[in-house]
Amino acid sequence: MISLVTLLQIALVAKWRIFGVHPEFTYCLPIAAGLLGGAQSGALVGFASGFAIDLYLPTPFGLTALVATLMGGLVGLLIDRERVAVDASVPILGSIFAASFSFLALLSFALISAIIGTTPLSGISWLPLLLVVPFFNALAMLAIQPLMAWSLAIETRASAPW
Amino acid sequence: MAPGPRPRRLALTLSVLLALSITLVTLSARGGSSVTSGFSNVTRDVTKPFASGINAVLAPLGRFFVGAFRYGAVNDENARLQAALGRVKQDQASRGFRDQQLRELMALSHLPFLSALPTVVAQTTMIDVSNFASTITIDKGRSQGVTVGMPVVASGGLVGQVIEASRSSSIVRLVTDGSSRVGVATPKGKLISLVVGHGATKKLTVDGIPSTSSVLKDQRLFTSGLEGGIFPRGIPVGTVEQASSPTGSLNQTILLRPSADLSHLTYVDVVLWEPTP
């Protein structure tokens, strides 16, 4: 699923320029995994999906992996702490999380980029970025959340001892 | 929801993943580790056919999506293209005269790179894959002689510089990227300064021009080619669109329009010239 979303992101979604920016569906993966599988799954999926997309990006290698790991872990910790059982068939919670944590992910990415000196904050189209990406990620979550639930169920079955 | 792992195991997993990510970022940001860039280059080469395949299959869907959101803009663009086509037809009659004029202008503008330096024609395969960097990916790489640092030009002027080169593809940082810096000068080399990018949707600016210097609107600026510079001399970078001196400021505020049409980069030329260390 990570490979599929990464290739779709690079080959298709990156070309959808809406007010000069494109959605970043990569962040939906750790958010969905954190919601459905907890902090451990969120962080692991975040690292793997971030690492995969970093292979194609001109930004510092590992930066998306770092941000996605943080987002997946944070969503999972929040869900674990509040002891919320997320029903994959009710996607509204997933969309709200996708929008808010994508927003947070973009801010974190921009801030770390500026700190390490690769992308100055003035070189970013803030308004379109912070509106377009969370909105489309919230929409994409409607499809990604059920797929992630299916994916995590398969993984659990495969690793079960019986 | 799956039952959560024990807190110690979770803390360990998170710590390891975060430490690994931070290490990769540090290695990459400190001038490019051969391990991280090697990973990227091999992956891009291996997955190029898959990405191209997905692109070919899903491109109509993407065009539909973009068209749905930009219907008005597409109509406007169509009208502009029709008008441009009419002008091109009209201009064909005086083509010979214009060719002669062009040769003269090139000589006047000191564009030695066009005739003196070898170039490789490359096709753009990806544009701006990240929201945080203005880059293009081209289909030529090390096996065609393209290496990191080489300038990339299109018909109008400087497009950017190669920042990563794999066997069969390269990433080019555009002049509009937030971290792009280009040393420029006027054709006679009188005024030397630095052009700074501010992202794909914003104009270039020229830094450090004193208020006392005369910079005219529509004046063209070229790469300065100073010793140790990262571009050869004489590539058109941009045209001054606005020059003003804010009250009390020692420097002018100058906005520059890129010479190359960065919205139409289907084909570009990589200049086989490496910066002198």
C-alpha cells in the first residue's frame, strides 16, 4: 500500500497544481495507521512511507520520514491515551485527523527545513499550502482509511501464530 | 483498534525511528551523503518505468481533475494560444529578417554559451514533486554526461542547476526555488549582484543594489561568470520588472521576471559545463 500511494503521489498527484500546490497523500498513511493501529503502527508506517517518498524528493533525505513518523506516533499516542476505538467504516474522524495533522505536518516540515537551511520560510506559498493540502488529504482519507484497516488486518493475520 | 504494545517497546520503537530519521536528515543536509543520494538515484532509475506506466495510464484522470479546477484558466489559456498562433503565422513572413536580428542581438548580449559550450537536450519528466522546492526532473543523467552543478537553460535563458544526477535522470533546481542564488551582471558587466528565488509563485529579487545605481525597467541581467562562480558568463537570467528605492533604504528593491518561460519546460538544454572548484 505504501508503494502504491508513493507511486501515485509522484506520478499523478504531484501534477495536480491547485493554486500552485499539490495534495500530499503520503501523510494520510501514518495518520490512518496511527488511528487504527496505535502509536507503534503509526510511527512504523510513517517512517516507511516517508522514507519511500523521500527517495524521489529534492528536499533533505529523511525529512518526510521524520515528520511522518512524528505524525503517526502522535496520532497513535492520542488515540491510545484517550482509549478511543476507531471504527474504520466511519470515516469522518479520519478526515478530521487527516486535515489537522496534515496541517501540523506541513508546519513541522517547513520549520525543520528552515532550521537546517534548505528552504527559507519566505520561499513557501503558505496560504494555498495550508488550505489545499489538508482539504484534499481529508478527502483522500475517505479511501485510505478503509484500505489501511484492510492492510493492517492482513498484517495481523499474517503475524498471528496460528 | 489493536491492543497497544507495552510502553517501553513503543518508546524504543519511536526513539529508534526518530533517531534514524534525524541521522538521515543530518547526513543529507550536511552536503549529501553518498549513501542517501545513492539510495535515491538507484530508486529513481529502477522505478522510472513504473512511474512512467502509472503516469501514462492515469494522466487522463489527472488532466480531468486539473481541468475541472481550472476550467476558466484553461479557456483563457486557449484563447491566448489562439492569439499567439495568429501572431506566429503573421511573423513567418519576416522570419529571415528576424533571424538576422536575433544573431545580432545574441552577439550584442554576449551569449557565448550558445555556440561555445556543448549542450544535451533533455525532456522534463516531473515538475515540482515537492511543495517545498521548485525543481524539475529530466530524463538525462550521468550516462549522458550530466553531472551535479551543470547549468540548465531553455530558449529564453537560465532555468536552473542540476542538484542530483543518477544514471538516467537528474533533478534540476529552478532559479525560482527559495534556496537558489545566481550571480548576475548587466551586459557590460557594470553592475554585479545576486538574484534570489522566493518560490515558484513569486518573482525573483535582486539583492544588494545601492539606491545610487541606475537600474532601468526592462533591463536584462545575465550570469556574471565570476571566477569560482557556479554558472558560465552570459546566460540571460531575467528582466527587471520593477525597481524602486524605499525611503531611508540604502538598497533598491528590484523584482525580476525570469528570462526562461518556467511554465513551459517540456524540453531543456543541459549545458555541459562544470563550476570551477
